[in-house]
Amino acid sequence: MGMDRQLTPRRRWLKRLVVMGLLLSAGIASAAMFAPESGRVLRIERERLTVAEVARGHYEDYIPIRGRVMPRRTIYLDAMAGGRVERVLVEDGALVETGQLLFQLSNTALQLDVISREAQISEQLNNLRNTELSLERSRLEHRRNLLEIDYELGRLARLIERQRALLRHRAVARAEFEDNQEQYAYFRRRRAIIVDSQRADERIQKVQMVQLRDSSAMLERNLAFARRQLENLDIRAPAAGKLTALNAEVGQSLGPGQRLGQIDDPTEFRLVAEIDEFYLSRVAVAQTAEFQAQRATYRLRIARIDSQVKSGQFNVDLAFEGQAPSGIQRGQTLPLRLYLGTASQAVLVPNGAFYRDTGGTWIFVLSPDGGRAIRRQVSLGRRNARHIEVIGGVEPGDRVITSSYADFVDINQLDLR
């Protein structure tokens, strides 16, 4: 059994260095293993990338859009009452004049309704005449009764006066005198009742007359409306223009309000453009746009903004400043530059696919020797089709990668081969 040898101080120190080295290597490996992905390095061929230089230049604050040509004024033709198409007197694309007959419809139910309303009005007018005749008869009857009663009252009054004088001389019987007085009082009460009855009848019949007249007026208004509906079966052009979107065939049944076509103004146009919702806060009424056509520049101005976003876009209407170019057609699209602000000097970076991947918050900047690209935080501002305004993060003369970052959005450094 051998004896353990005592290590010299030098060997003991070397052993400690080896252990410390192993522990340090393990720590580095562990740190590398658990480092965030943003610290990774990717080797990539430079030919796959687009490199551009940051520079100071003239920034034009515009965005490219496409405007669709639309008539400035459009009048829609609808079947107001509905019915069956009997005649189509025009063709799609024809120029029509104001009042020109375009379509003829038939509607049996509407025609019967007009006949029924006419019969109702006739019946109501007959009732009104009968009521007036009854009122006149009643008035005449009351006048005749009053005339007879007044005659009897006058006769009795004279008779009573004569009998009163004779009664003092006992030339007439008191019973006869008292009978005539009672008869006189009876006729006076009867006259008061007839007068009250006459007033009540007149009051009631006047109310009936008012109701009948109101009912007749309402029926006549309804009849006039039904007749207008009947007239609407002949559809005429409300204004001169070009008939488009024709949707009517002979024999076709149309419901009330169904669209038959439209009349477009063939002389004046507007443009309708769809703009990305990103620019919604920067687009305003009265902003200008322009496009080139027929070796001339045409200017437009935003007249209306539809702020409702659909599929990531919103619509604007643009009106021409001056005459529109000749030969443009409805539905044609034109390339426009919509100016969002005035031109100015700024630090610029070329617009590229990188913006879509980074949102304009960072960019890869090349090292001076061009062998590496380092991820750097930036602040970008306005953007048009060619350039993006740089607010901070890079300086004029820096070279940056402007192509897509889709394959290395989590990479912190690119090793360019």
C-alpha cells in the first residue's frame, strides 16, 4: 500500500485554475443557452438584401391613390308602385331628355284600387247631399210648424182680449175664457219645444256635415294619391343624362321601390378613392390631389370623407378644380397623388418592405466596413411612396437595409457574407 504524495503549491494552484475554467465555460454555455432570441446572429448573403443610404432631401408629403371615375350627379329610377313591365322604350347607355317616357308598367291591383276609391268618394258625396237635403227638409218643417203655432198664438191672443172685455159684462162664459187661456199657454210651450228641437237638429246636422266634408276631402286626397301612383306606372326621365345600369325586361314583375336603372350626368365627373385606414387621421376635406393625363396636370380637391372603415380602407370623394379631362368614362381608374401637407427639407430613408415588418420602430444599420448590420431603434415620421421621414436614430450617410425583414425579425445582428 503506497503512501499519498503531498501536492506542491504549484500543482494545487494549477488544479484550481482548471476547475475555475471548467466552471466559467459551463456558465458561458448556460448563458448562451438561455439568452433571448434578439441576441442571435444570422449569416446572410448580401445580394439578398436591399441597402440604401440615409440622406437629407426634399420631402413631398403625399400618398399615391387610385380614383374611380363616377358621375358627379346620379339620379336613380325606381318602380314607385311596382307592376309588370309592358314596354321598354330605351336602351342601356342611351342619352335621354327630361320628361322622356322610358318604361310603361301595368298594375291591375292599383287600377282596381283607384276604381274602388272613386266609388267610395261617389258614395260619400251622395251621403253628403242626402244629409244637406235632410237638413233643409227639417228646417222647412220646423218653419212650417212655427208658422202655424205663431198663427194660433196670435188668434188666441186676440180672442182672449175680446173675451176679457166681454167677461166683465158676463157676455161670455168664464169656462170658455179659461180654456182659451190654457190653449194659448199650450201653444207657447209647444213653440219653445219646436225652437229647441230646431236648434238641436241644426247643431247635430252641422256636425254631420263637417264630418262628411272632412271624410270626402280625405277620400279625394287618397284618390289623388292613387291616381299619381297610377301615373307613376309611366316612368319618365326626371332629368337629361345618360341611362345606365338598365334592369328591366318586358314581362318582368317589379316590386315597389325596385331599381330600374339610373341617369348619370355625362358632362361632369368626380373621383372616388379608397385610402388605407392608417391615413384616416391625416386626411381632411379640401386637401388637394393631382394626376397627369393628356400631357396636362389636373387638380382635384377632397369634397367628402366617409370615415367608416371597411376592409381596412375608407372612401373619399374628390371634385375636379376646373374642367375634367376629355374622354374619361364611368368606372375608369386614375392614379393620383394626394397631398397631405406642404413639402419640406428632412432626413429621409427610402421606403421599403422593412416598414411593414418593423412598424417603423427599428432598422438594420450597416457597419462602416459593410460586413455587419446591427439592429437599431429609430423614430420615423411621415411616409410617402418613395421616402420615409427620419426623426431620430440614424443620421445622413448611414447605410440601412430597406428590404423585407420577414425572415429575421428576431435577429439582432446580421453577418453579411
